[in-house]
Amino acid sequence: MSAAEYSVHGRVGVITLNNPPVNGLGHALRIDLLAGLERAAADAGIEAVVLIGAGNAFSGGADIREFDTPKIRMSPTVQEIIRRIEAFTKPVIAAIHKVAMGGGLELALGCHFRIALRGARIALPEVTLGLLPGAGGTQRLPRAIGPRAALEMIVGGKPVETEKAAQMGLLDSVIVGELLAGAIAFACEVVGERRALKRLRDLTPKMDDAASFFAEARGRVAQESRGQPAPMKCLACVEAALTLPFDEGLTLEHRCAEELERTVESRALRHAFFGERAVARIPDIPEGTQAREIRKAAVIGAGAIGSGVAKAFSNAGIPVTLLEIDGDCGSVADADFVIEAVSGDLDARKTAFEKLDRVMKSGAILATNSTALEVSRIAALTRRPRDVIGAHFTFPADATRLIEIVRGAKTSNEAVATAMRLARSLGKVGVVSGACDGFIGSRLLEPYMRQALFMLEEGVPAQDIDRALQEWGMAMGPFALSDLAGAGEYLRDAAGQPRVARSKIGEHEIVERCIFALVNEAARLLEEGVALRAIDIDMIFLTGYGFPSYRGGPLFHADTIGLENVVAAMKNFRKGHHGECWEVAPLLARLASDKKTFH
């Protein structure tokens, strides 16, 4: 079967993109797409061409399986195909459903007309990977919808739906009913009316207040991008669509795209993007392990944590019952997944599991959100240790993306597979952890927080520590993280007075001491087998603890600056306060000595 199938419908040639799951523009598809165009060009009976996607998308853009491989640049490239379409003397219509993103939208922008079904999502999201649209998107989109709207779409990277896209002028028609039939009818209408072929490259975008608009935009984007290069380069290319001839704008776009692809920030964002897929594959669990269906859920513990967990289930459309710790567990006996989220009291947790074990149906998964009681000890309280698992939601549970899936000594592969599938159902990222005190996330957070507290003792105000780490990219500093309402007790001394700085520790050292302490502990977790892979640790901190995605996670960040440099800094810290904390983990020492990396 071809990756792009050609068929004839009367006077219209139809090319169907067919590269599941989202018709990524892989090399095989590009070859077949160009071949279909040439067949249509050579057939005198064909008067128009429709490009349409099979399955769940028009096209999601570049085929992620070809990222960082030579195939992504092999001829014919997307740019070459677009040039061929623009040179066509017969109208070429892009018929969009579900998704047109990245290179998929750029392909549609290269067509003479664009139509879409209601509800389609259209975007140029490259900036979220530290890149920019590299197949003419920064030059054609401003010509289609104007520089203001184009800048918002390209720098923001967020999708717009069909109705808004039509209002913006991106679409020529919104189709109601069956897309292929509507597209063929539209193509025949274009031919019958002898409509002029619209080539976006031939348009000249206009903007009365361009200089002041882009001056304001540069300041705003620079502030919002926090030093990331992609948003500013996207802005420069959109501005070039207004100030340069089309081909010169394309040259600038191409140069900027190549520069961005080599940046640490883009490599980090792509590492995070692929990391979500990598952590879903657990090395020691066979593919095809059967996950159980979760049709009903229950949460024991109606405090802030339990309520957030229940809301996460409800938001995903999974019926959930929220019970107080002393509630009637028999009322949730038919749940497929029950999670204990009791705050503080270890005896109450034990009692809850003993009660649940007595009443829950066979095959139900019993989970704990606790980091304070080891999973195997909880499992030992039950007659079903294979069905007991840790499922640690980071706070607030309904808003953060992470669930640590913690295995006890006897937890079955089926229970792990079920918990991982549940995480996806909840719109979250599940990461498997071995059992230890605090799981991976809390265990890593401890030395990070400890260094912040040491610096506080040394006279660095909590506000300065938080500010340094936030400016570096963390979503919030360690003291704000410990108290989401603010830094609280850490901002004042024992007498209740505001703390006064007594130390000249700079922002660079503040960041290194906190982050490198975290990296060192991560190396120990890998040695102990609590963490299976470096990517698991990166994804835990990226999705649950506010680590900046453009730094790729703590271990990716350490790799980029060189592990030998991390170790050298730690040895230097050892000469100062609290030197005993800087015992280098053996794995980190070995990798640094051998000039190797975690990944």
C-alpha cells in the first residue's frame, strides 16, 4: 500500500495521505505524494487535485520516526513538494480534517485553496520543540492571515479550530458533511468558475503600524521566552515576511531553522517530547502485557490530596467515589481501581488497606498515594500483593501531569500496565519507580531542598534563592514550592523579623548547589535500581516538579554542561559549608571520569 494513494473521481485527482497514526510527512509519503502530483499533471482529463488525509488527520507534520535521521532531509522535501504545487497550472486543494499541524499546515499553505471540516485543529507548533516552521510557514501564514495573527499562531504554537481559521482568512470554505465529497464538489466549482489560482507567495502583506507593533512584540516575546531563542527567531521571520521579498524571507527562515535545530534548548525540548513516549515503554515488562479496564474508581481520603485525585478522575470522565477515611468501604466494592490518599496517619492508612482488601472485588487494583509507607509493607497487609501498587500524584493532583507508578516486591506486570494506561486516560505521564522511601520525586527533592536550607542558614534570603532558581527556569523556587501560599516561615528569622542577607552567594552558585545536589542523588537512584533509566528521572522532574522543559530535565542538563564539570563544582563546594553533603555518587564519578553521559 502506498503512503500516498492516487485515485480519480471524474475530473478530480485525489491524493490520500496514508501514513498512520497522523499521516506524518515521512520520506515514503513524500515520494508517493510527488508521484501523485505528476500523474495528475500528466493526465489531460484531470482538471483539479485534492490532497486529503486518511484516518485521524490531514497531517500532523514531520514524521517523528525520522527526527534526527537523514531521511528527514532526503529529496523530495516538503519544500520541494510545495514548490511543485505552486507551479501547478491546475488548482490544488487541501482538504483538512481533525489535524493539520506543522509541516502538514505548511503543505496546505502551499496549496491554492484550503477547506476544512468543522472541529479541525490547525497549528504551527514548532516553537514548542525549540524550532520554527521551516517549510515556508513563517512567510506564507502572514500572507494568508496577516502578520498580527500569524505572529500569535507561530510564537504561541497553539492550535486554532476551523471556525476561527475561516474567520482569519486561512480557509476558503468550511465543509459540512462528508469531507471528500465536499472537496470534490469544491474542486469542480473552482474549475467551473475558472477561479484564479491563489499562490500565497505572490501576496504582499500590509500593516500600517508595523514598526511600533514589532518593537512592542520584541519586548514582550523576549520577556515571555525567558532566554529561549526560538520565539525571537520566529518573530524575526514573521517580520521578514513584511519587510523582505518572499524568497529572501525563505532564506532567512531556512537559516534560522538550521540554527535553532543545533541549540541546546531545542535538543532539550525534543528530549522531553520523546521522553514522554520512552517512559511509557518499561524495559522489563513484555509488550502486549494485558492492562485491566478501569470503568469505576474510588479515592479514600477526602482531604486536599484525595479531592484533587478524585477531580483528576472526574475530569477524565471516569466515575469516581470519594470517601472519608472512616467511610463505608463496602460502597466502593465494585470499583476497578481504588487509591488511598490519606494525609499523615500511617495507622489510618494500614487500616484502610485492611478494610479494602476485605471488600474489594477480585482483580481490583489497590493503590496508595503515600510516599511515607513503603508499597511492599502495604501489600503485606493484604491477600492480593500482586494487585497493590503505588500511584503518587504530585500536588495539586488534578493540575500536575505526573503519576509515579511504584512497584512493590510482588506487584504484577498487569497491575503496572493497568496503572500506566490509567495515567494516559487521565491525561498524565506515568513513570515507573522502584520502591524506596519517598519514591523518586520526593527522594530527589530532599537534597534539593536541603541545599536551599543550608544557604538560608548561611545568610541568603529565601526570596533570593527562589528568585535565582525561577530566573533559571524553575516554575517556582524551593521555598515557594514548600508552601504554595508563599515562602512563609522561611522569609523571617526566629524573632519574626525579615531575614537580612549576610552572604554574597551569587545566583549561579545558588542554582548549581541545588541542581547538582539533585543530580548527585539521581545517580544514586540509578545505581540502586530505583530508577530504571535517566529519562525516567528527567520526566519526573519535568512533569511533576516544574523543571524547565527547555533544559530537558536534571540529567539531560548535567549531560549538556559535562559531568566532569558537575563533579568539579561539587568538589569545590565541599571545601565550603556542609562539605559532607558533596560525596560524589560512584556512578556520577565513573561517568565523569570516562567522559560519558547519563543518556
